Amino acid sequence: MNRNAMKMATQETVRQKFRGKKTLRCRSNIRYKENLEREYKRLTRSYMAIISSTLKTTLPEIKKLSYERTDAKSSTPASYYISPQLKKVFDKMMKDINGKIDAFDLRTRLERLTKLTRKLSIDEWKHVVSRTLGIDLMDDYYNGDFYREILEKWTDQNLSLIKSIPQECLAEMQVITQKGFSEGRTITAISKDIQKAYSVSRSKALFIARDQMAKLNSEITQYQQRDAGVNRYIWSTSGDERVRESHAALDGKIFSWDAPPVVDKKTGRRAHPGEDFQCRCVALPVFDYDDIDLPVKGKTETEK
């Protein structure tokens, strides 16, 4: 069966559900997938633990350099005395971290996360269609290459984002240590600043986890709905105290996938649900009878 014939067959199947109306709103309660965010956070915590464990074994070497600096002749500028040795310590640290990162196999772990995201998205979409339109979708329609480009692109982007953190973190730590030695600060004070730098990097990794999972779900939702002939959606927030005012103002309103609403009046920034930074809002589909195009299980399969 060609796509046009499948579309007509679907329209005939769901005709009674529309009851003469042109559109039909989603009847399923879709929520932001907190469990996927938790999985990504768990991954990033394990990844950042690599830096933490290496830092613990390296701090004694940094302390030793600090003591040597204290014992050095006053005529030798601290910055000149310590820099080559300090660089050697951090180069060794980076080599150790890179080895552990290779063993961690970040790409494989991210790919597992995308597979889980795809599965949950498909299950949720089938539930939405069944609950709203009273039909079952083909079992294998969304398998194979349907999400391939989206998932591969997201994996590459997140691999780049997460892998850059150790290099940035170590560079910051080296600057902190070098500056501290040059200024004659105590090793205790330097160590505290190093720990702060690590905490900032860890927070950045967790921010990426929260932000990127929402963006992936948003992209999958849009792709899924557009493929089904859904051109408009209802903006739906998480309904809690974390929802920002600008998003709360959009709750329950209908928007087009072709024209994202303004989410920041000051900058004029526009975004669909989940696209704004750390946005947990979702898009509830508005099915239009004339545009609906879904691979219905059973009838369309037997008529191929």
C-alpha cells in the first residue's frame, strides 16, 4: 500500500472518533521523562568520578611540589621554578584520565541511552494514538532508520560536549595551582580552589544531562508528530514551582510546528517545548482529520 492509500485508510478507520469535527486533541497525559534525565545524570556522575579519583591520587604530588617551592631559594622566582614540574604532573594526570575515559566507552553508553529514549518514545506515542484515536500502530514502523539521523546527531553532539569537560577542568586546575604557587598561597587554599573547579565542572556535566535529554525528546516528538501529519500541538508544562513564568503563560495554548512561540520577550527567543534551556514542557498533539497520516496496524498491513 502506498502512503496516500495508507492515509485514506487511516482516515476511514478514525472517522468516528472525530465525530464530524475537524480536529481532535490528545487524550493522553504526556509528561517530561524524568527517568531518562536521571539515567543521563547517573552516566555523567560516573564519568566525572574519573576526574575525582585521579585528582585524589595526584594531590599528594602537587603538595610535594608546594613543599619544594617553600624550600627553594628565594632568588628563584616561584613561577619559573614550578611551571615545568607542574606541567609534568598535569600532563600525567591528563594521560591517566584519557586512559580511563577510553575504558569508560562514553559513546557506547550514550548510544544505550538513545536506544532507551527511542523505546520509551515509541511506547508513549503508541499509547497516545491508541487512547486518542482508538487505533494501534504497526509494530515495526518506528524501528530501523526512522530515528537514526536524530539519534546519531545527538550522540555526536553530546560526546563532544561531555568529552571536553576533563580538558577544560584540568586546564583550570593547572592555572589555579600555578597562580597559587606564584602568589605564595598555602596548599590548603589551593586544594580548596581545585575542588571548587571540579565542582563547577561536575555541575556543568549535570546541566548538560538535564538540558540535552529535554532537547532530544523535543526533537523526537516533533519528528514523530510531523510524520503522522500533526502540524499543531498544545503547550503543556510540568505544572510545578520550577516552571518559569514565560512558559507557564504558554500552557494550554495551541502552536504550529512551523512557528515556535516566543519564550523570552526580552530577547525575542522562540522555541518549541523542550528546546529552551532545561525546559521540561511537552507538546500534546492536535490531530487534524484532513492531515492525519498514521501506519495503522492490521488493515493497512493486510492491504499491502
